[in-house]
Amino acid sequence: MSFIVDYYNYWIVVFLMMAGFYIVISANNLVKKVVGLNIFQTSVFIMYISIGKVSGGSAPILADGITSYSNPLPHVLILTAIVVGVATTAVGLALIVRIKRAYGTVEENEFKDKDALI
Amino acid sequence: MDRKTIIYLVTWTLILAVFWLLLSGFFKPLLLSFGLASVVLVVVLVRRMDNTDNQPQKPSLSLPFFRYIAWLLGQIVLSSSQVAKLVWGSSKRLSPTTTKLPVAHIPEDSRVLYANSITMTPGTLSVDIDDNYVTVHALREDSIKSLQGGKMANSVANISGDKN
Amino acid sequence: MNIWSALEPSQLINLSIIVPVIGAALLVFAGKRPNLRETVSIATAVILFTLVLGIADNTFNQVPMATTWVVLLSGLNIAFSVEPLGVLFALVASFLWIITTIYAIGYMRGHHEQNQTRFFCCFALAISTVMAICFSANLLTLFIFYELLTLSTYPLVTHAGNEEAKRGGRVYLGILLTTSIAFLLFAVLGTWVSAQTLEFTPGGVFNDVSSSGLIAVLLVLFCYGIGKAALMPFHRWLPAAMVAPTPVSALLHAVAVVKAGVFSILKIAIYIFGIDNLSEIATTDLMLYIGAATVLLSSFVATTKDNLKARLAYSTVSQLSYIVVGALLASSIAAAGATLHIVTHAFGKITLFFCAGAIMVATHKKNISEMVGLGHKMPLTMIAFAIGALSIIGLPPMAGTWSKWYLLVGALEQDKLIIVAVLTLSSLLNVAYLLPIPIKAFFTPAEPNQQPESWTETQHTPLPSLIAIAVTASACLLLFFFPQPIIDLINLIPGVSTEF
Amino acid sequence: MLVLTATSVAILSVMALALARALKADTVYDRILGVNMVGTKTALFIAVMGFLGGRPDFLDIAIVYALINFIGMIAVLRFFEYTATDGEPGDKEQSS
Amino acid sequence: MAELIDLVLLGMLAITALRIIFLKDLFAVVMLFGIYSFLSALIFVNLDAVDVAFTEAAVGAGIATVLMLGTLALTGRKEKANSHTALLPLLVVIVTGAALIYGTLDMPPFGDPENPANQHVAPRYIEESPQEVGLPNMVTSVLASYRAFDTLGETAVVFAAAIGVLSLLGLPKQSQATIESGLKSHLVLRVVAKLIIPLILVFALYVQFHGDYGPGGGFQAGVIAAAAIILYALVFGLPLATQVIQPKLLKILASMGVLIYAATGVAGLFFGGNFLDYNVLASDPVAGQHIGIIVIEFGIGVTVFAAILSIFYGFASQAERANIQ
Amino acid sequence: MILETLSTILLISGAFFSLTGAIGLFKFPDFFTRVHAASVTDSIATILIISGLILRTDFDLVAIKLLFILVFLLLTSPTASHALAKSARHGGLLTLAEIRDTQNKDNG
Amino acid sequence: MFAQHFPVLPIVLPLIGAPVCMLLARSQLAWLFATLISGFSFFISIVLLLTTLDQGVLSYALGGWEPPWGIEMRVDVANALVLSVVTGLSTLVLVYAKQSIDKEIDRNQHTLFYTAHLLCLAGLSGILSTGDAFNLFVFLEISSLATYTLVSLASDRRALTAAFRYLVMGTIGATFILIGVGMMYMKTGTLNMLDLAARIAEYDSNRTLNTGLAFILIGVSIKLALFPLHMWLPPAYTHAPSAVSAFLAGTATKVAVYVMVRFIFTIYGAEYVFHEMGMDVILLVLAIVAIFNCSFVATVQSNVKTMLAYSSVAQIGYMILGISLVTSAGLMAGLLHIFNHALMKGALFMAVGAVLFRTGSADIKAYYGLGKRMPLTMAAFTIAGLSIIGVPLTAGFVSKWYLVTAALEQQHWLIAFLILTGSLLAIVYIGRVLEVAYFKEPADPTDTTIKEAPVLMLIPMWILVLANIYFGIDTSLSVSAADAASKWLFQPAADLGAVR
């Protein structure tokens, strides 16, 4: 029982990661791929934050009367990772816009076909 | 810059400064100077925006306004309970209707307040607004009737009425 | 004999490698003016020959010569040192370069070849790498220059630039590079890993050869890795390379390149494995019989070829395997015979190629069947051809007699009667495919649609070519009567001896 | 404390219901409505959660939520108008 | 209680993710992604990561969603039926998932203070940083001082993204032409937007300068300020927005922000410390830290604001163009 | 003590109203009526809950920030609802009454 | 005065340079500035390399916070070597880019190009120097984002889809690394690499750590395009602007290989990875499949850039193979090949870019007859191609030599043989290009626009070509650095801490 209590968080997170990962590799539509990437990454972020959680702890901002703080290091890492993630998303989406303009479609199999014609 | 503009900008400056202080709650010189710089920067931006879109918005903070808000809160409570009854009761009691209400007599600045008030009060929803009419969708016809009674419209008209 | 005695002996090695390169560079600048270009060519060749003579002189006087260029890999250098086998090969190659250059001047002009500057330039570079192979002090150096030789001769093979030349070039490069990278480099590395040295050492580098299966494998890898030795089934490049202009075929594919191959095998047999140790290696016999089979099979193939150069090419394949067989017989006499065969075959075969080229320039004929009765038109060429053929066959009074004799003695000494039989049978086949050509040329009347009466040999064969043919043909004779200097040199090779 | 717990449970349930609406909507507008509701309730929930956890001083986050939710709504409406031609806005959404 | 909330929220996330997999309407997908982001930010709050929640709400839910919507406006909202089989991806995912589950089996239990992750490096941040760096917000201390180099890299990432989008989409020309765009017909929106934008801006600046004391800092501030201008652009149209904040200015600001950050680091060198060493910036190390952090946070804010806004401009200009045609 | 009781009442009733609105979201027949349900949670529930929370503070900065949240939500939620409804209407979504009318026309 | 800050300067210089470059609106100015910055970084890297060879590891605590609390830059021989390659190649590519970019990229995007290039350089340098696992992720993303931009700057629309695929794969890879780092952090509580090594050594075998390593290796494998995960690379390198291909092919994947080395050897320790988890077999098989599969695919490409891209994937196979041999010699061969491959692929892509510059096409048809029209470019292509094949006296030979020696030391005869046969395929694909360049007639002989590439492109190209030859002959610098690096990396991971 303690086994489940100890790990339930990680297991659901694994499920979320895999859902995102599945969208990335199975989707044909590029926008959906990017959404999948974001879900994948966001889920990884949750994993990190879970690492840093301390039961009974509090947000790592100094306050009177609070002795137990959660671990601030994963927070810092994920702050960075979030920004990195959105940067990648922005570039990816910009590429999609250009692909749409160049190919007239954002479905992966369709622009493959169009290049085959050249 | 004419007088009106100056008053306008000063009003914004004051509001923003108060906003900063309330948010911050720190009265260290360093943070205060940051606050001052921030407020100045934002006011400059406000000015720039007004110059581009020609739609300056002055926040109105007069007594009638607050009186109106208090009255509106009461209305919200009342109508909310009505809607709650509808939710829990039988859905047959719904009689959705759409009506146009005249707004020509309300000063332009306050029409938005009027429309938002209508929306905020459960049971009625402003769907569209133009120079003459506001289109209202209501859950029950009697909500429309109370609006047509014009109390809310008059109150709104009064707020800005004494200002312009 | 040594006009370079003023120089430090070891410098001669450097010079002999660098002089052809300098010559090649000068050729590039002299490119626009044919006379100057050819003067440079000949001058370079002569200077090189004198250098090699100087080295030979020092060798006889037991002057040690060695030089190291760079430390290439940890513990491995590009280094050169002189030993008699290399000197012998260098002498042959540099001497024949002079002759070939003379011949080539006539041939290339007579044949109106394109890109003559590139031709002479690559030629010089090829000779430079051959010199480096001759004097290489370790396997790595040998391998490096072996590869460079392949690359520098590739433009010569594809010289004609047509589709056929390209196909030939592709086969040439393909087989030579493939075998050298897949097998030779592998064998070199294997030697390095197991012996921890790549230096050529008299008596071999391995401590104990009999027990190791690895060394047995290495022998096979070396034999096949040195594709230039044209051991079957990796012989196809040699006939393919015949698309090259005849001087190339003559010098490179009768002398420099192929001999570099068998020279390498000999050198490895003597200095890596050690002649005495060879008999203990499990795969020696296997390779020996493959060599013997190549001797026979390619002789058979040669009899079926009508194209003269193709027949000569297969003949070369066959003769090369004599040398391989000689090296692998594990007998000092057979090794001596193999070494000597490098020399005698070189003179014989180059004569034959010169003749083939001369015929082509003069009459544009390539096939043997068209050469019936040609002896009346080109008597000098055909006499030379007969001399070369006899030398290859190994009949007195031609130089080839000696080398075949030693080989036979070596085989008998080792009780390899099959080899004896193979050598004999092969000589008979040589007779069958070489002698009919001069015989038919002289003793069969010409076909009616031959050249007009007024057509003369001297008119249509360039003079330089004729001179070259004369020189090599007479050399075949001379070497039968005066082989001693060469035999002396051979006897200096450790583990190799003409003494019974 | 109990009250706060009850309130947060209530808000959570409201969020769940709104989420259900957003997941399975008749029209795209219903979906937007659901999404909007999730957003506003999230802001409220943070406020309650601060009291629940004993550190109510992170209300800035709630402000940001409300703000972003609003901007998101406007963006949806704005860009929806561009692509409305793609399909009838009122039509039933397909889902497999 | 926190665990329970955590569980419920995670469950909601799981349902949302599942739904996204099967939805074909991309608008719906993006909106649900917005919800996903919001909910995960809630989880962050619940797990005490207030700074992260702040960022995720602003960046993940806000900016990413807006950009995705902008893309959809140009690419269409329907995903075509998927022709190829989903078997291989499913297999890959199952294998990966199985590997992860396998990995969880030796993980330290969730929330245990004795976990190695909370033991080695972290205690120093919690116990010493208020004295060493002098800030109550440990996240800011770690972010801006202990791991300032990460953060410099992060700023560079944002800058790189702006470069990428600029090179792909370009910036709108600043034009006087009043193209009929924006939500012109929405009177209510215009008025409300005009009222709250100044407040949002002041709020953003407040977040910028109070990152030391509570959740917030340069990243969040930059994003919120950019969001305010984005709101303006959405309501009043891009041409007007580009007149208020010129694209050219943004380019300069984006560069300046990174430079401000890096220059602070270099200043450390000149005062005899290591790169990004703030202790040497003032006679008192803690004061030095304070100066350094304020300056670099400012640099971050400027870059993030400019980068995010120029990225938005890039997308919006494309949408605007498509709309005109 | 009084404050706490008051706060409890406010919070509970706020929770009640928000649940009501959420249920309305499912119970009401069409989009426009559902907006009404949503506005219940947006307005009255928000007001009640935040007031309840304010009463639990020490009336310091926290209370002011809660007030800000309230003001902000009250300013933006109706605006969003209004914009949404307007979009829906311009997008061609019909109200129940209108649907009834068209059906009558079709029948008649 | 700044000497102690050198470990951080190769990162900080381009990082500061990038925004400055953006502010310099003029293309010429941006170019000059970027080149100077890059050149200065190169200078510093060389100093670092020499210092590390002399003194061992340099550690630099950023912000003055001692590790593991702060971020540490750790420069040792291994990463100083790769760093020199990266910064050196970057400088040459920037010189080269001036004209190639003029032609291939829209005028008003030039500044963006140089800015992105500097960012990419900063990212790659950061990955190499950092001693912190998470910091590595951040720099990985900087370089990746800049790379996506650089690839997509090409005018070909296929560059867009290639960049997108790259982005998706790259982000998946980065996220996998993030997961792996998270799992490591979970079990150790630290992110500093040295600290991680010491703390991981305390565990015998741990499922979380195993999974973490697996995810990191898969993530890095995507970034370095290890065989089944390489599909993003060929389109990206094919359609990217020439200068970008030249830079990326020589650096980006190599840096990823280094990251793999770092995680395997300095963090987990070879013992743990290879003996506990049996990674060596997996890597070995993948590497060999990569060599053969991708070399073979390269032989059938009609686009020369695609061909080179596949060749790159195959060459990465050689590096991984060296690593998977789990010996100091193997690792050294892998590192050496990182160095040498940068030289050859850089030169090849530059040559291809020069052809693209003149003919506007990278199709093999564009190479018809180029040997005469662009002699210097094609000569560069030839020499670099020979280096890829592994011909002696080129850098390629040296790495192949050490790779095979390393395999043979472990008695892996088959592997050694496969390495050598694998390089035969290189003969085929390089040979195809050379053949049409030198032997085909140009499709349009009257076209006079096709002439030798501009000097500014030729200079960097030839510097690389000469470096290929130089490092093929004088191997003392490259080999000793690689040797020192591998020895250093190969000591047990836990002992690395002692160096501090």
C-alpha cells in the first residue's frame, strides 16, 4: 500500500508524459505535434517539481514561523525549462506558419508527397 | 497639452501610484523610486496609446459610482438566487428571450458599464451593443421587464452625468 | 660509379624520392613547351638513375643508409633504409624509367595523345612513390607509398578519358584500393598488434610463428592485400589497366606497379616472416598452390586473347605468380630466383610492350590476328619481340633462363614436385602463346590489304621508340651473359642465396 | 479550516464540471465557455489554496491567472474570427 | 489535503491529455492545452513551487496558447484524418513508459524530506541563502546568483527564439495605415482593455521589482508586460500596437537585455571576482548581491518583454497579412 | 469570532452558488442560457468567496490583493462573456427562441 | 590578468557577441565582428588546450559559488580538444560564409544569420565546458534553437520541413536528457558532474539511475544522430545553407558525442555503464549498422549534400564504435576521429558549398566536368574525400589506424575487419563524385558563369584541406591530446574528484 502512496504521483506523471510523447510521434498535423511536445515537457516539469516537494513543507520563500521549506532547486531548474520550452514552441510554430505558406498544408504526409513531385 | 489632458494624466498617475503602493507594501526608498519610475513609464505608454487610438479612457471614481456598485451588488444577489432556483428547478420554467433596449440616452462612456452590469447580473446577458440599442438575452421574460423598468439605465446615466 | 659520393649516403635516399617530385613540379611549369618538357623528363630520369647507382655502390660497400622523415603514429615513423632487394628493384625501375621516357616521347607524339604534361607529371610522381617503396624501412611506410602509387597511377590509367578508360580505371582503383584497405591495412595492423613492431627485420619480426593461427591469417591477408601482385582472383585490375597508353602499360604494368606488388610480397616474406620461418606457417602451402594455380590459369587465359596487350597482361599475371611462388617456397634459392625474376621479367615484358606500342603507333593494329606477316614490314620490332618472348619463356640465351632455373632448383630442393610440374607446363604455355606471334609475323605472307610497298618501319615508328626497343631487347641478351652483378646483389639479401 | 476545505472541494468540483463541459461540448462556443470558467475558477482556487496552506501571500499568482485567462479568451475570439470560415462554427464537432 | 488536491488535479490532467489525443478540432486541442497548462500550474502551486506556477501560467498557458492560436488562424483548424497506422508510435510509447515505470521503482518516496534530492545541495540554499544573498525568496537567490549562469543561458534562449521567429516571419512594418483590424466592433472590449492595460503594466513592473520578496522576477514581469501589449494589439489591431511600441525598438531592447545581464557578469571580472560574481560589486557582499540581482533581473525582464512581443508581432503580422488578402 | 462565522457563511454560500452555476452549465439547453449559468459562478460566487476570504485576513496587503482579484474578475468576466456571446451571435448561432421561430416557419 | 577566466570566455564571448551583432545593422560589420569574436574564442581555446595538456584540469566557479552549489566550468584535455575544433571550424566557416551567405540568404537576414551563428557557437562551447548536468541542458537548447534558425534560413522550402523535423526530434532528445538528469538528481541531490560521479559510485545498481542513464543516452543519441535515430540529420544538412552544413557537420554532432562520452565516462563510469548495463554491445551493434547502412545509403544519393550527410552519420558510427570498445585506446580513437572528422567534413561541405555557389545545385549532375572549371575546389574535395576514405597521409588514415588497432588489441578481429570494409563504401561514394567531376563533359560547355570559387571561400577550405594533410603526417598534437584525454576520462569515475 505504501508503495502506491509513495509513487502514485510519479505514475500519473509517467502517463501524462507518454500521452504527450504519443501525440508527438503519432500526430500527422504539425500544430498537434507541437501541442504534444508541450504536454510532454510540461509533464516532465511536474516530475521535477514532485522531486522537490517536501511533505509539510512550504514554498521556499522565507517567512516567520515556518521551518520546513520545499526544495527550491528543482523550481529554479524548471523555471528555466519552461522558458526554454516556450522558446522552442515559438520557433516551431513559426516554422509551421512558413511551411503552410510554402506547401499549403501542415499535414506531414501531404508535404512529403508534394516534395516527391519535384 | 490642455488642461483636460493634464487632469487626465494626473488621475492616471495617482491611480497607478496607489495601485503600486498597495501591491508593494514596501516603503523602502529603493522600491519607492522603482515604483515612481514604473508609474512614469506606464503613464508615458498610456499617453502613447491614447495618441494612437484616440480613445482615452478615464477611470471614474466618483461617489455615485460606488453607490451604483453597491446597488448593483444587491441586484446581483437577488437575481442570482432567481437563477439558482431555475437551475435546481424544472427546466420548463425557462423562457429565454432576446430584446433590444435603447441606450441612446446614456453617455457613451457609461454604456460599457451598463452592458457589463447587465451581463454581470445573472439572468440577463448583453449580446451586442451599438450606438442606439443594447441587445439583451434573458433567461426569463420578467428579467427583461425589470431592465425595461430603466432603474439600472438611469443609475448608470447618473454616474457620468454629473461629470461631463 | 658513384658520382654523388660527396653527399652523405643517407641523403641519397631522400634525393631519390624527391628528385622525381621536383621533376614533376618542373614539368608543370614546362608544360607549354614540349621540347623543354621532355628534356626535363629525361634529365630527371637520368639524375635519378645516377642516384640509385650511387646507392647501389654504397650498398656493395656495406655503407648503411637510413633516414626518418616524420613520426607518424606513436612509435611508427615514415622511415627509409636501404637493403639489397630494394636497391635491385630501384635499379631496374629507375633504369627502365629512362628508357620508357625516351620511348614515351616518341609514342605520345606519334599517337598525338592529349594532356601530355599531366601524363609525364603523374609518371614522375609514380616513380617517386616506387622509389619510396623500394627503400621503405617499415611496413607502414611501405603501405603508405603503396597506396600513393595506386592513386598516382589512376590518372595514367584513365588517361584516354573515354568510357572504356573510365571503366578500366574504376576496376583498377576499386580492386587495388579495396584489397589494400580491407586486407593489407588489416594485415599491417595485425602485425603491429601482435609483433609490436613494423620494422623490416632480417629473419622476420615474429618470435614464434608456428603456433599462431593469427600469423597464418596474416600471410593470407598480405598475399591478397597486395593486390598489385595480381594473385587470382584479384587479378582483374591488370587487364583492365591496359586501356592506358602503352608506355604506362610498359613501365607501370610490366615493371613499376606490378613489381612493386611482388616486391612487397618478397620483402614481407623475407623481412616480416623470414624465409626460414615460412615453411612453419600453416597457410604457406595454401597460398603457394593458389600462386601456382594463378600461373597456370592465367597462362591458359592468355592463349585465348587476341588483343595483344590483353595477352601480355595475362602473361604478366602469370609471371607475377612465379615470383609469389618463389617467395613462398621457403627456400633461399627459390627466393633468389624470384628476385632475379623481377629483373628478367621486367626487361622481357617491357620489350614486348614496347613492341606492341610500336605496332599500334605504326599500323594502328591491336589484335594478334591482324599482325600476320608484319615481320616483313617491321623487322626490327618483331625481332625485338622474339627476343623478349624467348626471355619470358626462359630459353637461353635470354636472361629469363636464370631466374626460371633458380626457381626450379628451389622447388626441387623443397620437394614440391607439383610446383616443378606447374613451372614446366607454364613455360610450355608461354611458348604456345608468345612464340606464334613473331613466327607468323615472319613466316606467313602478309594479307593482301596490307600497307603499300613504300611503307617502311623507320618512317612510321618514331625513332625514340625504336631506340628504346633496341636497348631493352639487347639488355635481355646481355643479362644472360653477364648476370653476375645482379647475382652479387641478390646474395647480399639476408636469407637469400644462389648457393646450392 | 473545514470550511476552507469544503470550499476548495466545491471549487474543484466546479472546475471538474467546467472541464467536462470543455472536453465534451456541443459547439465551439460552449467549449470556450467551459475553458473560461476553468480559468476563472483556477484563480479563485489559488486564493483559497493559499489560505488552506497557511500562506496566503502568493495572491499575485491568482492575479496573473485571471489576467492570462482574460487575454487567452480575447485571443481565442480574435483568431477564431479569422478561421471561422473553415467550418461552420455552430456545427457539431467531430471527434473520433 | 495537498496530496488529495494533487491527485484530483493530476486526474484532470490525465483526462485532458487523453481527450487531446483523440480530438481532431485543433482549436479545441489548443484550448484544452491551455487548460492543461493552467492545471499543471495549479499543481505547481500545490507543490509549493509558486515561482514556477507563476511562470507556467504566464508563459505556458498564456504566451504558448496565444501563439498556437495565431498559428491556427493561418493554418486552419481541422486535423486531417490520420492515414498511417498508430501501432508503431504506440509501441514506442509503451516501451518508453515501461522504462519509466521501471525507473520509478527505485525512486525515493514522494514528499519525503529525507530524500537525497532534498539533502545534499538544497539545504544550503534554504539555510544559508538568506544570509549569503540576503533575499527571502530562495528561488530568486538560486536563480539569479547560485545558478546565474543557467539563467544567462535561459535569457539567451529567449533571445535565440526571437532571432528564430524574426528570421522566419519577419517583423511588421510600422505603418500609419489604419487597416480595419482588431476587435473594432467590440466596444465593451475596447473600453475595458484600455482601462486595465495600464494596471497590468504597473503590475508587471511590480512583479519585476518584487521578485526578491515573493514569486516573480524578470521572466514573469517581461511576459506580463508583453501580455499587456498583446492585449492591446488583439483589441486595437497590430498596426496601432506597432505605433505604440515600434518593432525596431524591440530588436534593440532584446539585445540590450542580454547585454545588461552579461555586462553585470563582466563587471564581476573587472572587480576581481569570477564571472557573475556579485559579491565584489559593492564593499558589502550582500549589498553586492542585491545590486547584481536587481540589474540582471532587469536585463531578463527587458529581453523577455522584447523577445516575446516581437515573437507575437511576427505571428500577428502574418495573420494580418493573411486577413487582408 | 463574528468575522469567522460571517466568513464561513459567505464561503459556504459562495461554494453553493458556484456549484449551482456549474450544474446549470449542464442543465441548460443551449449556449446562451449556459452563459447565464456561468455568470452566476463568475459574479456572485466570486464575490462571496473572496469576501469570505477577506474576512479571514488581518486586513493587510493580502486583503487588498484579494480585493484586486475581485475587481479584476468582475471587470473581465462579464466582458469576456459579452464578447463571447457577441461572437457567437455574429457567428450565426441562434437562440432557442429563434430556432423555434425558424422551425415554425419551416413547418408553416 | 584574464588568464584565470579563460575557461568561461569561449562561452561568454560569443554570448555577448550575439546581441551586439544584432545591433550592428550592417551585414558587413556583423560579419567582421562575428568572425573576430569567433577567432578570439579559437585563440582562447588553443591556449586552454595547451594549458590543460600542461596542467590538467581547470575548474572555474561561476559567480564565485564553489561547486556543487554553484555552476562550475570544467575544462580538461578532452573538452579543450573538442572546443578547439568547434571554435576553429566556426571561425573558418564564418570567413567562408561571407560570400556563400550573400548568395544563399536574403540580404536583410544576414545579421540574423551571424547572430544565430554566434549563439550556436556559445551553446556548443557551453555544452563542452560545463561541469553541471543541468547547465548542459540549457546550452544544448541554445545551440539547438540557433541551429533550427540557421537551417531554416535557407531559401529552399524543404529546409523548413527539415528544420521542423530537426526541431521535433531535437526537443524530444532534449526532454529525454531532462528526464535523465531529473532521475539522477532524484537519487543524488546534486547536479555537479563530479559530485554526481562520486555519489553514483555509492550505488551498486539502481533502477532509477539505470533508467536515467538510458534516457540520457537515448536523448544524446538523437542529438548525435546515432543510427536508428538519425533520420532528422540528412534533410537538415542537405537543405541548410552551405556554411551551416559545414559548421554543423563538423561540430554539432561531435559535441553530442562528447556529451555521451562525458556521461558515460565521467559521471556513471565505464564500469557501471558497460559492465552493469551491457551498453557496450548495444552501442557496438548500432555503430556497425550505422557504418554500413548509412555508407550504403550514401552511395545511392544523387544529391551530394545528402550523400555527405549520410556519410556523416556513418562516421559518427566510427566514433561510437571507438567508445563502445571500452578501452582507453578505443576512446582515444573515437576522440581523435571527432577531431579529424571535423577537418574532413568541414572541407567537403565547404567544397560542395562552393559548387553550389557557382552552379546553384548540389546535384551530382552539377559536378560534370567541374574538375576543369573549378580545379581548386575539386582538388580540395578530392583530398578531403581521400581523407574520408582513409588514405594514408591524411587525417582520416590516422583515426582509422587507431580505431582498428584498438579493436585488434581486444582481439575483435571481426570488428576490425568491418571497420576497414566499411570504409570501402566511402571509396564508392566519393569516387562517384570525382569521376563525374574529372571525366564527364559539362552539361553546358558554353556556360562561362561557372568558374573557380571566390578566394574568400577557397582560403578556409584549403586551410582545412591542408590541416587534413598536416594532421595526417604530424600527428603529435592531435594524438597526444586525444591520448591524454582518453587516459584522463578512463580513470574510474570516482577518482576524478581527486583531481580537484
